[in-house]
Amino acid sequence: MKKCPICEGTVKKVKTKAEIEGVTLAEGLDVEKCSKCGEEFYTLEQMSFLRKKAQEKGVWGSGLRLRRKITRSGKRLALYLPTDIERNLKLKKGEAVDIWTEGRRIIIEPVS
């Protein structure tokens, strides 16, 4: 059985919906998803497909919207960042980020 590289949970194939800013790019997309932390893993082919769809629909550049569930780490709420975001922004463990809210949005920005 495949293990999640983030939390060591079990990774299973599921169908998911990918969207950007409320614009659906694909429904029923077969991805691997961790049953513990909720991280979804896309293939390079899937990411290329989603990028092309986003460009066609005029929403490329605004970022891929992926649904995540808030989990708990000890007594605190936790949210794991998707691997694609981590790689794209070249985030590293221990790196500082600023976090704030705008209405009901949570904004997380790497500190330059």
C-alpha cells in the first residue's frame, strides 16, 4: 500500500474536482489522495492538462484552487499546503510566512 510522503498516511486513488476561482477545470479527475492529511497528488500530465484548461478559460495565472480539510496537530488547527504550491513557491521547512485575513479569506505569503 502506498504511503503519503507528508504524513505517512495511506494514499488511495480518488476522483476529484479541480477549479480556479470558482471555474471548474475538470471533474472526476483520477488523483491519488492521502486519507489522513488530505493531500492530493497530481501527475505532470494532469498538471499540464489543468494548465491548458485554465489558459483556455482565461483563469491562468491566478493559481490552482485545491480543496483541503483543516486537521488538528496537538491542540491547534493545521492546514497542509499542497505539494504543487510548495514546489512552485520554493518553500522550505522553517521558512517564515505572513498570515492575515481579508474578510473570510486567509492569506499566506512567504516573507521575502
